[in-house]
Amino acid sequence: MRTQRKTMLWFLILCVFYLCILPVYASDITFSGGYTKVSMQEGNKSVSLSGGAEVSANGLSISAQEIKLYGADYRYVDCTGKVNAVDSERGITLQCPGLFYDRQTGEIVSDGWIEVQDETNDATLSGARLEYDTNSTLIKVQMMARVVKNTDDGPMVCRADSIEFDNSNQKVTLKGNANISWNGNVYKAAVITVDLNDYGITMEGSISGEVNG
């Protein structure tokens, strides 16, 4: 009996140790799909999903026509076709034709026209390329980049070659051909920063504008 108890105790200790050394990003993923292909080849393990493919990982829920999980502990999530990603904790929704997600670093990259809905700040973002750091909640959109922020004085429409939307610090930075249309006023500069807390606007380089007198 004593030997049996000792064996059981060692078994429990080994289980706890194994769970403790697992990477955090490896233990938080679920997936489903109408068609699923699993490869267990050593050094090339992967899961391919299609036909209503869905993945939930690290608080992010993703649906797409096709999703592939691969890498060590299925670190990488590669999605194509009508991608919809929801970060419910931060109130962020992404819609795009394709998306790549690194579960270890928390970085999301998308090439192709993307629409972003930020429910927390009541704002929408769009552009032809996106980089989203889910850890710092910093969103970057490039090429025909635009942010529309709803305010009591009407929508604030921000356009630039590149836009950085800092969700945590409530700041928007416009770089390259930056311009803002808001409340009948127009602001133009090389770089424009907007504080979403008080709507303070800071402009740098080649400044011009039109304001209601």
C-alpha cells in the first residue's frame, strides 16, 4: 500500500512539473472546422482547417475560410479568406482577406484591405496593411490609412500614409500627408498627433488648415 501511495505521489508531482514548464501560449488554443487535416510528422506538425474554420487562442477568436496552425506548440496561425478576428477583451474586431498571428509574441500582421472596429473608443480604422500588437494594443495601418472617431461634434476623420492608433494611451499619430477633417475644420501637416481624451491636436512640419472663424 505504501509503495502504491509513493508511486501515485511521484506521478502527481511529475504532472504538476510538466504543466508548469509548458509555454503559456501552448495551453490556450481550441479549433474546429468542417474539414480538418492533421500532420504529426516530427518537426513539421500542423493542423489545416477549412469549411467553417475557427480558432480561439489567447483571448482572440478567429474565423476564416482556411486556417493553418503550425510551428512549435502550434505557435503560428495563418488565416486566409473572409477573416474575422475578435479581441473581446479590448473590444477590437478585424475583418480582412488574410491574417498571420504569432501566439508567442502576440503580433498580428495583415496584407490586404482591412477594416478595424474599436468599440471601446467608438472608432473605425482601415488601410491596406495592418500590424497589431495585442500585448500593447498598438495598431498600425498603412497605405490609404484612415481613422474615423465619433465625437459629440460629429465624426473626426483622420487620413495619412501611415497611422498609429495607441488604444491604451488614447493617442492617434498620423504620419505622411496627414490631414484631419472635424467639426467644419481642416488640419494638414507632415505629422499630426491627436489625444483622444481631450481631442487636443498637435501638428509638425508643413502646417496648414482651415478653421471656422
